[in-house]
Amino acid sequence: MLRKQCAICKEVLDFDRFGLDSHADDQKNSRCLECMRERVRQYRQENPDRVKESNRRRAAAKRAGIPKKVPVCPCGSKLPSPKRRYCDPCMAERSTRSKKDSHLRRNRGVTLEWYEKTLLDQKALCAICCDPLDYSTNTHVDHDHTTGAVRGLLCNGCNIGLGYFQDSPARMAAAIEYLSN
């Protein structure tokens, strides 16, 4: 028979002496049932008001015929599993936003909030050519290559152009004069 050591009392006990825990690798709680009972007893002694309120809510819901917690996403849609916090579309959106925020913080030292505020401040237009910007990879955070200071948001073409001119006003002025002739 399989055995496991309790994280609290350190006794090595049979698996059936541990409660279920779906998050654990072995699907068993790290505390034995006796230690868990002691923990619950201690919590109830230390928090009688919370326990009383919880019992009152549970009894009222039972009297009203309300089923136990129905898992619902913050957007209002029903969740496929009680273990999930977000539905698939919301999870995909959160993942995309999280990746974008990580990328901006790591590579440009700005937050997603700064990016979205700047996009609004620039009316979703490139700071140089005023072409429309979107939330895609074609929108670039422009920065001074010497100081690293962030200047604004640019479209792909303007960002590449500044790179080719090496952020040099003299080179840009020479290019303007060349195009004027």
C-alpha cells in the first residue's frame, strides 16, 4: 500500500489517511486527516464570526433552493469547470494582454497601461506620419538609442526610417533637402 509523510506531524501514513487535493501531484493533501481536522477546529475557534456568517449564508441558500456555487466568468458566461476562473475567450484575452505587458516591460521598460494611454493620447495615429495605429505588432515603441528614453508610438515604416537615419537630425535634414530638389 502507498504511504506518504504528513507535512505537519511528519508521520508516514497510508494514503487513505490523507484527504483529496486535485492540485497536488499525487491528488492527496499534504496534511493527514487528523492534522486537517485540528486545523479546521483551530480556525473555527479563532474565527467564530466568520464561521457563523458562512453557516448562515449556506442555510439561507439551502432554504431558498439556490444550488451550490455555479461557476461563472466575470464576463457572465458559465465556466466549463469549477476549477477555472475565466472562460476560454477571456482566458485568451488575459493571456494576450499579459504577454504584451511582459514584452513591453522587458524590452522597452514601459507598461501596457502606458502603451494604451499613449495610443489614446496620440488618437491611435503614428507620431510622425499620422497613419492609423492598431494594437498589433506593427505599432512600435520609439526610444532614443543614446539615452533609452521613450518618445512615443510609431508605425512600422516610420520606425524603420528612423533606424535607417540612425536618429540623426542632420541626416534627416539632408534627406529632406535631397527630396526637395
